[in-house]
Amino acid sequence: MALIGVFDSGVGGLSILDEALRQLPEHDYIYLADSIHAPYGERSSEWIAARSLELCRFLASQGCNAIVVACNTATAQAIAHIRSELIDIPIIGVEPGIKPAALQSSKGIVGVLATEATLKSDKFNDLLGTLPSSCQFIKQAGAGLVPLIESGQANSEETLELLAKHLEPIQDAGADTLVLGCTHYPFLRKSIRKLLGDSINLIDTSDAVVRQLKRKLETLHPDADSDRYGSIKFISSKDAKALLNMSQELMQSNLSQHALEWQLELSFK
Ligand code: DGL
């Protein structure tokens, strides 16, 4: 069995962990939330790169065989650096799904909701540059949304109001497809549907990310025993019990099938 580290600035990466438990329930997981420092999206590139590497080193020191950087912001700012330092461990990142969005949009008008740090990163803009100019992308930074989700308010009135402001330019442009370019945003699905209706196509890359993880694991552990449910350890830099409670609230997976542990990690504060 593999031990897989999943890391995010906070609870956003739980959307990736949820999908991983659906496709790969037999492996053991460490979910690491750096909630004391969330949100990452308005921090400098240097800070995000250094902090993300520090946390991935921590996961490697815990014996992780693979690490998922379950954060678009950290992937955009740090993944190349992390891969160059941790050369023995597969590092899987997350990127806004602008490519599938461009292919799926029938009008060629796509909204991209992501953090400011993701939208201004070279990685994101390089990817954007490879896509046909016939597709129009309306980029919108979701300032203020992550702290609301972190405080358990994904479906509150306050969140709905802020989201309405952020989605207005995307709606005005007539987008038929919306990229959820931050792993926290799949938890806003209900509110997004309330505002934009059922016809808009929402793009979330968690399925593709986990399929990529699966491919990596198949080469590392081809004889994995699939007849078990692995353990999950929730580690937070702020409040591990709160993280576990949020996981039970936000995730669809039946966590009671897994042995659960939680830990407050103060060493990397
Ligand atoms: N969940 C993260 C992402 O996918 C980071 C959000 C934040 O901390 O600003 O971008």
C-alpha cells in the first residue's frame, strides 16, 4: 500500500482527497492543511514557493510515497521547485481546467474563477497562451471566498453575495462554462448553481488529478491489495479537530470506513 500526502492551504484539498477516496480507497493518506496561513492566494510567489516546499518536505519525512499538491496556487507558484528538490517522490499538481473548458464551451466563452496568485502566475499564463485565441477567457480572482469556506460558510448568505459580485463579469460576458480554478471552489457548487442556474458547465479537475495519481501508483505499487480501506491522518497547522469536523461536513466519502487520526502540527508554524 502507498502512503499518499495531500496538501493544501486549508480545506480546499479535501475536494481532491474526496475523489482520491472514491477511486483509491485502499491507500493510506495524510491530509495536511496549512490553515493558519490560509489564504495563500494573496501572498507573494516567494512565500508560497518556500512554504509549499517546507510542507512537502514534512510529508516526505512522514514516509509519503507520493504527494498531491492539492492547491492550484501552490502548484502554479511552486511545483517545479518542489519537484527539483524532492526528486525521488512523484509530485502531482492541480491546474485550472482551462484546456477542457475551451474544448467543451460551445460559445467559446469561458469564465475562470481562481486566486489572484494563480491568475498572475507564469504557469497559468503560459498554459493560456497555448489555447486557441478564438476562445475568450474571463478571469476573475475570488478574493475573500477562501476565508469564508475555511470558516464553514460555503453556503451562507454572505458567501452568496460575494460570489454574485465575482461572477457578474462572467455572467455578463455570456460564459457557458466556468472553471473552478481553486480546490476550495467545488464546495461552492450549490451557491454557484443558485446564482448561475443548471445550464452552465462547471469544470473541476479533481477526477483528472486522481487518475494521474493512480497511473503513478500503478507503476510504483503494481501489486496493491485493493480489498481494504486505508487510514487517513488529518494534520493542521491551526486546529486538527476542526479540520476533521470540516472534512465530515464537506466531503461526500463515507469516512467511517477509514481509520481516522488527527494531529496539530506546531513544528512548522
Ligand atoms: N485551495 C487553493 C487553490 O487551489 C488555495 C486557496 C488559497 O489559500 O488562497 O488555489
